[in-house]
Amino acid sequence: MNDHNPQPSVAKPVPTLSLVGTPFNFVYTGDADPARTENVPIWTAVRPGEVWKIWWNGQKSELELRFNESTLWSSLVHQLPGRLQDLPAYRQIVEQFARPNAGAAGAARGAGAAGTSILSAAGKRLAAQVNTPRALGQTTLRFVRWFLMFMGLVLLVTMFSQWRARGLGSLPPGSHYGVTAPKGDPVAENHEVPPELRDRTLSDSLSATEMQVVANATREMGIQMRPSGQPFVIFSDPNCPSCKDLEPKLSQIDPRFVPVIVPVSFKVGSEELVKNVLCAKDTVSAWSAAVGGYAPTGDAVSDGTCAGAADKAMKANGAFVALNFTGTPTLVSATGKVIAGSGSLDDINKWLAENGGLKDGAAR
């Protein structure tokens, strides 16, 4: 008696679809793993008012055809070998969408020249993905080859830019964005520090027009960290690690010079900090708290909602971009010399002595 034994499931034939109309936009989501147990889409065809999808239902081991999120057809798949895209049922469905002007009888004639061209190209691409794994592998290799060529070009451009950047106005080799070569290191002593660890000079000096941009940013957003002295400007982001590294050194620099901070906000969370600083009564203490990572107190406290705070923060960022700066902190001397990064205290003092605009202890 076999009345209570379940009958083996039989794969359902693929329905013939009437797909007359405009071409479909094919979206191929890649190989689906037959071993996956969840519901995953493996192919989509879209045109106005119609969304068709082929799904793999891992829980039921079923291949499904859905129209506008409604299941139109499904069939059990047993002892699945290889890729889902190798299934005859899958290919039969896809081939129908590659010929959207075919009627119920399967005729594939009568399409216009433009529509036929588009459909033919889409059909060929889809057939290559579905039926010829070798072609897919070759396409992948071509993509990898072009990607490597592109990355090589980027590397060459970067190396050329760094080569041009070396010149006057730079801090000594060995320090970059808070990274300093250890003393006694023969590589650092021979000035053979890798390019990524060297300070990057952005230019020998700024033009008169560029210096006017710096002056405008300093006048509106500048935070003078000392009462007096020959100013030099620092574009600094409160969440930048190198800016945090530089900050405690500024209180120890040559007393003839005064750092003026122009706060920029390119790091996550920096914009709110900058607006709080610009709105505080005591901007010096507010900046020290922001870059130091501790809560402000007294007159350094603000909610960042004062009039013009957002506009000033945007202007500071705009000046930074207009000057073609790309890294923080970026220092600008009174003579227009530019350097990016956080060097040692001795390096900074030496750079200021050579480029800060003082002669014999007095301003030129």
C-alpha cells in the first residue's frame, strides 16, 4: 500500500509569455549559491509598469518567476548541479525576455530596427552570462586588467605630484600627518623616508590673490591663539588626528609668532564642533576643547546656533578647497609659504624662522 507515500514532485513546464512591447532593462545580480536557504533574486527585467524577477527559494528548492511581486510560476528543482543559471528552465525564461516581441507562438519577427538592435545586444550579453561561463571569465579578466592599468596610472600621477611638491617651504623629511621617523633610523637620516611618510609641500608660495583668500578667511573665521605676534595661519579640522598632534606644539612655538586657526570641517562630526567654536564667546578655549576632545566650560560653551555659524563654517571649507589644499593641518606663513602635516616643534620653529616674515626679530 503506497497510498500514504508522497508522490515525487514533477518540474512544471515553463509558461509561454506574451511580451510584446518596449525592450526590457536587464539587471543581472550574479550567481546564486544553490546551498543558500533564503529567498534571493538572481535576475530582473524592468520596463514601465512591469517588473519581472527570477527568484531562488532556498527553503523550498524552487525557482520562481514573479510579476510585479506576484508569483506567476514556480517549479521544484532536484539534485541541482552547478549554477542556478545553468538550469534549462531558467534559460527558457530568460530567452523569452531577450525576445520581448515574440508572441505566444514564439515568433520573433516584426520588431523595429532600433528595438531589434537594443534587444539583440541585451540578449547577447545575457546569453553570454547565462550560457557561457568562459565568456564571463574572460570579461572578468578584461575588467581586472583595465582596473590594474587605471591604478597604475593613478600611482604614476601621485608619484609625479609628490616629486614636484618637494621644494622650498617644506618641513624636513620624516614627518607627515603626525608620523615622525624615529631618531637614529638610518633611512630617515639619509632622507630616504617613503613618500607616504614625507610632508607634502603644496606650493612654493601662494599668489597675491590666494593670500587674499587666506586673509578673508582669517578675518571672518580666524581664531588668534596668542595676544600678539607675527601671524601664521593653520587650516585645521578638530577631528583630524594630525591636527590633534599639532595642537599642543602650538603653545610652545617661537613666541615671536602667533598661530591663527581657521577651523575647517571635513571629518565626520566636525561641522557641529566648528559651529560650536565659532559661536562661543571664548573661541580660543572652545577650539582647544574641540580639538582636544574634551567638553568646553564657561564662555567656551555654545550650542552652535548663532547667526552665521553655518555660513562661516561653509566659507572656511570653501577657502580651503579654493586654495587647492588637500590635507589638514595646512600651515600658511606670512610670506605665503605652504606646508601640510605635523612635524616636530624644532621643525616648525625652523620653518617659521625661514618663512615666517621676520627679519632680525621684527616684521618686514
